Amino acid sequence: MATVSVAKELRCVGCRTCEVICSFIHEGECRPVLSKIKVNREPFTGATRIEIADDCDLCKGKPECIRWCPVGVLKYERE
Ligand code: SF4
Ligand code: SF4
């Protein structure tokens, strides 16, 4: 089984490009609320938490969130 996983969460700059590209490709709209990947910031620490929904389809084998992340936070993994 293959998944998108979070390799370097501390590097995440919170730009939310991954959310925008995911929603655009799958829903035709740049609306992070529709994205399969969610980026949340802890209000007090500023730490980032990234979650990927179970229904992520890996963009049919070419994960766009990985491609567009500007700092290489995400990675493709095969079990
Ligand atoms: S695109 Fe990369 S740096 Fe930007 S929010 Fe997503 S994981 Fe973080
Ligand atoms: S791999 Fe594709 S469907 Fe899954 S979270 Fe990334 S952009 Fe969205």
C-alpha cells in the first residue's frame, strides 16, 4: 500500500499550497476546506500539524501535494 506521509513536519511553513492544489485538482476549486490534506497551526506554540484523509487517492500515483510543497515536507511511501 502507498501513502503520502509527513517526512519533515518542522520544516512546514504553513503556506497551505498543498491544500489549495489538492482541492483544485479534485474539486476544481481553490478551497482548502475541500482538501484531503489539512494543515493546522497550534495557536500558542505555532507548531504545524498535518493530516491526510483516508480517502486521499494519491492523485492516481502522482501526488500533487508533494510536487508543489516548496520545502519538501511530504513524501511518498510504499509499505
Ligand atoms: S505545501 Fe508544504 S510547507 Fe506548505 S503547508 Fe503544505 S506541507 Fe506545509
Ligand atoms: S496525494 Fe493528491 S489527493 Fe492526496 S492529499 Fe495529496 S494532493 Fe490530495
